[in-house]
Amino acid sequence: CRTPARGGAEGRVAAMAEFDLDGQSLPPYASEANRQLDAEVKRKDAELEEAESKLESTGGRVKILTDHLVNVQQELVNTQQLVDAKRHEIETEEHLKALTGRQLGRLQAETVRLQKVLDDTQDQINGYSNQLLRGNEKLDQFKLEMNWNQEELEQWAIAERQKEEDEMTLEKYRRADDAKVRELTLASEKLTVENASKKKELADLVTETQAMPATPLPKTDVQHENMPRRTQSSRMPTGRLPTSKRTTTA
């Protein structure tokens, strides 16, 4: 059984060698179905090669596009970081701008206030300057009217010093007079007290004498009785003397 089979395979190889077949062409005895099948296989092989060629070309392009996509994504990340940094920078600049605007407003208000203070101060300076100018003019006019020279000023100073010395001397005398007046006043008050005491003693003596019983006295006794009255009468002006003196002193 095997011999015929080996013989059949060998026969086909011999036949292919006889017809100069390269494995790509069908032998002349191939049927129409085999020929159509061979054409279909060759067509599929061509399509497969074309597809493989396209796949290889497409794979290269895909790799290129993939690498480009990676680069684009990295560039996108970098661009997004730049955008975020720029946004943060813009926000910072806006914040600083707002702060600067508020500070500028305060500075403008302060400038207006200082300008007003400066204007007021300048007005005061002008007023003081005008007053000083008028004062100098009055002083010059006064000097012209008085027409004082150095000698007259010295004489005026001497007279002023003499006046002060005279006032000091008068004050000294006035104090001495005040001390003398106080001394005389004290003496007058002392004499007044003594006079009042003497008057009281005299009044008590008169009262005591009047209270004694009346008895007839000899003429000699009457004369002796009148003698104390004359003595008292002679003493009364002496008792009034301090009062008169005090009144004169006052």
C-alpha cells in the first residue's frame, strides 16, 4: 500500500520537474476549480502583502503619531503650568494693583490735606510778614519822631536809675514811718487802757463816797473834803490826754 503512495508522490515531483513548475504555477493538467482557487489564493496573498505593507507603514506612522502625542501632551502640561503661573501672576498683579490704587487714593487725600495745611501756613506766614513789616515801619517812624541819639538814651537811663533809687529811698522811709505809726498806735492803745482803768477806779471811788451817810462836818473837815474833789478835777485832764493824743496820731 505504501509503495504506490510513494510512487504517486514521486510521480508528482517528477511531473513538476518535467513541466518546470516553481511552486507558484499550476500544472497544465490542473482543473478549472483549482485554477480559480489558485487565483484566489494569489489574490489573497497579494492583499495580505499589501495589508502587511500598509500595516507596517501605518505602524510607523502610529509610532510617530504616538511619540508626537506624548510630546504634545507634555507640551500641553508645560503650557498648562505656564498658564497657571501666568494666571497666578496676573492675580498677584491685580491684587498689587488694587493695593496700589488704595494707597494712591490715601496719598492723594493726604496730598490734598498737606496742600491745604501748606496754604494755611503760607497765609499765616504772609500775615506775620505783613505784621512784621508794619511793625518795622512803625519802629522806624517812632525813631524818626523821637530822634533820640545815644547820649539822650544814656541820660534817660540815668534818670530812670535815679528814679528807681528815689523810689527805694521813699519805700525805706515809708516802712520806717509805718513802724513808727505802729509803735505810736500801740502806745496810744496802752494809754487808752490805762485811762479807762483810772476812770473806773475814780467812778468806783465816787460811788463809794456817795454811798457813805451824810454827817455834818466842821468847816475844816469841809475844806479837807473839797480838797480830794479838786485833786480829782486836776487829774481828769491827765486822763483825757492819751485819748486826744491817740486821735491826733490817728
